[in-house]
Amino acid sequence: MTTTRSTPPTMAKASAPIARVLAGRRFFPLWAVVHHRGRRTGRALSVPVAVRATADAFVIVLPWGPRTNWAQNVLAAGGCVLTWKGVDHRLDRPELITTADARPYFGTATWAVVRRLLRAESFLRLHRQVQL
């Protein structure tokens, strides 16, 4: 059973300003910035996230579960723009995936951080849009 935390831990609140500065930067590939629209307000929003990338997809760690507003916005919109390593990537087909499905995207050390430190049980996979 997946548990959902309603508020970020103190460590996350303390690290948020640093994450906002470093996320999406060229030389900091662990974090990216998700740009999305509020499903109720329509406002343009952004949030720093921990991310893993492959040739065709990005996997975002959801340490507070899939019910966070930004994750619900991305799922409702069917995609988002992700700034990673200084480049904007258009992503679509968001899907919540299980821990077992997410495991192959992470190395041993990174997985230990994700599972033990972040205690993540939920992940969001987004696919790179095919450029025609």
C-alpha cells in the first residue's frame, strides 16, 4: 500500500531554496524543473524535482506521493515542459509507475538515496515527445 505524506519534511523545506537555484542547470543533472499549469487557476507554475533520464523518458521521484498538486496538474494536462541540464524538454504521456517499474532507472547508490532518504514509493514517468 502506498502512503502519502501531506506536508514536506523539514529537510525538503530547508533545501527548497537551494534546489530552486540549482535545478535544471547544465551541471546539476540530479534535479530538474517541471513547468506546468494549474488545473484550477491556469497559472504557469514550476517546481524543482529529482529526476532520472533515459533516451526516451524521464522518471521523477514523488517523495510526497502522487497527490501533490503539481503531479495532478501534469497528469490532468497530459504532459509538461521539463528543464534539465539547461535544456527544455517537452514531455507527454505521464504515468504513475510502481517502485518495481522505477528501479531499473536508478543505479545502486541513487536507489538507496531514493528509498532510504527520500522514502519514495511513487514515481512519475514522462515520455519525450517525438519530433516530426
